[in-house]
Amino acid sequence: MTEADRAELAALRERAYGPDADIDADPIAQERLQQLEADLQGIGGGADDGEERPGGGPASVEDDPPAADDGAPHPAAEPARHPPAAPPPAAGRSLLRRWMPALWALSLIIAAAIAVGMSLSWAAVVFAPISRGSDDISQVAVLTPDAAFEAGEEGFFWMGAARGFTVFEGLLPIAVDGEQMGAEGSECLALMRMADYTPGADTIEGPVYWSCDAGAFPATVEFVVDFQAPQQLRERFADGTALQFVLDGDRIGVFSDE
């Protein structure tokens, strides 16, 4: 094997086994690599019959004539040392290298989708009720402020500014300052039948359910549906059903044990 053959073999090995291997896409280079590997290991065709090999002269012709024997002893010729032939590239490694950029991009997309999903879940109008661990509890509604709500000129029963929320099955939720209810610095939640409410009225007929927040605990109103509840509420929830209303800033979560 000539020096040119060895140089070509080294370059093809780099293309086959190096970090930037690309010989898989070059069938001609692969075939040439196999030929040179075979010649190097002494198993290639034409090594004994003088046929010309690719990239070199006849295998049986030497460039220099043998030196004359002067009768002096000569050391035994040391066999040529060549690096062992490297195994052919594994198909799985080549395939993984090609797909690695796509897999990395896919992982980023999945991670972004999970992050967005978690953000939407936290931002959604879903939060846990306060309960004794019953598996039957479910969230049935989320109420938002009602821009059309009227508290009257003197406020809600002289309690100052009030925020009305969406009417729920005939029930009107109202959030008011707790000072007039003996809970200074707190916000209170009151529930009454919409049919009983008149803006600016001095009194109200019918039941009123109310509660105020305490520190980090939100205002929570709970009651059991009975004959005093609005008809719309009784049509949706049977008598004896427990309902819970939790004031959380600009929303009210409604829960049922039905």
C-alpha cells in the first residue's frame, strides 16, 4: 500500500468514524473505504497476481531493487504495525445523530406546552372549596362583578360602597366593607334573594346569609337549600343540598355537595 493509499484511507476513516462523519451519504466513498481496508489487512483481491489496485501500482512490483547480500547477518524484519481496522459505523448511532436536532426541538415544544398549560390552569376560575373531605363536592359556578349593579344613593343599606356580582339562580351576592358589620378592615359577603332587593331601600324582606373574611381566610357563606331559597335555586338543587360561596377578590366560587 502506497503512502497515497494510506493518506486516502486515513481521510475516509475520518469521514466514517470521526465526529463529523458524513460517509453514510456517499456510497462511492464507502466502497473505496472497504477496498482500502481489505488491502491493508491483506485480504483484498489482486494482491498476489500483480493486478493494479485503485490508487497505486501493481501489488507485486517493488519500487527499489533488493540490496546485494554481503553475507553479513541481518536483523529479522519487524512486521509492519498498522492500527486495527475500526468497526463500521453503527446504523443506530448515525440515525440518532440525524434526529438529534429534531428531538431537541420537540422537547422544547413539549416543555413550552406544559408551562402554558400550567399557567392557564392557575389563571382559570378554579379553586378548591373548604370542606370536610366529601368526594361529592364540586364547583358549579364562578361569579364575576356585575357592572349594572346599583347600591343606592346611600350605599348598600348605609354600609357604603358595595360590589354586586352576577345573580346566581335567583340569589344576589354583594361584597361590602365590613366596618358597618363589626368587622373593621375586612370585606364581607352577603347573599339574598334577588326578588327581595331594592336599591336604596331601608329594609329587606327574606333571609340574608353573610360572612366576613378573617386575616388570610376569605369570606365564606354556607347554607342549606330549603323552602326559603329562590325557586330557581330549588329547581336546580334539591332541598337539603349544601352550597358554599367563597369570595376571592373579583370572583366568587360556588360549590355544592350534591
